[in-house]
Amino acid sequence: MHGNYIIAQTADGVVIVDQHAAHERIVYEKLKREREGGAIERQTLLTPMVVDLDPDAAALIDAHAEELAGLGLIVEGFGPGAVMVREAPAAIAGGDLAGLVRDLAADLAADDGAQSLARRLDRRLGTFACHHSVRSGRALKPDEMNALLREMEQTPGAGQCNHGRPTYVELKLADIERLFGRR
């Protein structure tokens, strides 16, 4: 519905799912499982991607290359004001990698170091997931919608996206009947 929402019937009502928020949570949880398992699966880019940044942002990304490599993102400096992305986590390799690098640079600039490493890494994985997730406005095919709903059923914390917003709302049949004056 409106290129943003999936409406599905349940045994006792309907659910309205925000496709971007739900997919973002699914990708985030997948990346967390991979990291906890010892390594995030990476995909080498056929053509390395050069991302232009201001010199300070590029230096920040380069300075954190080892941390980012642990998250599956292989970057290196590419002169002043640019970085080259050579590999990306397989789960997000088809996403907006340039936007991801820019957002990571902003996160790193704002980072005060007060958070634990695990929380900072989780926040970065959340940024990764957001940039890869199904975009709002993209019309999904029925099989894609069904796959997303099945993945939600298997994903811990699927009721909230990485930013704390709900991924779905549920209306019970009794509530719907009350709306139409049947109860």
C-alpha cells in the first residue's frame, strides 16, 4: 500500500508492516549474528568504489579502517578527501555504499568515545542495515512481501527497527468490528 506498507491478514486480524523498517531490522540482526559468529561475510566489489569526502572525514574513515574491516567493510585512503571501498558485507553489498561511508564519517565525527565498543559496533551495523534495506516507495512483488513477512517471524526483535520505531501495527478483528459499529 502506497509503496511503503504491506497489509496482511492474520488469524485474528490484520497487520500493517513498514517494509523499510522491517527489512532494516532483518538485515541488522543478520549482520549481528555474523559478527558474533566471528566474521561478517564480505563481498569483493568488481570495481572498487571511490567516495569523495572532505579531507577530515576521509581521514576519520581511514583511521578507523581496522574497526570497519571487522564489520566487513574494507576501505583505504585514496588521496586527500577520498576513500576507496574494496569490499562490503555481503548482506549489504548491493546497497548505497557511498551514502553508508558518508554516514559512517558523520558518526565517527560525532562519536565521543564514551560508548562501549560493542554499542558502537552495533550502531555502525545499524547504519549498514539502513543503507541496504528495501526503500520506502519501492513496490514489492507478492513473493518478496511474503518472504519479508516470513523473515520477520524468524527475526529477534522484529517488532522494532534499529531506531526504535515499530515495524508493524496490528489490528485485531474485534477492533475492526468496533470501528464499523458491529460490536
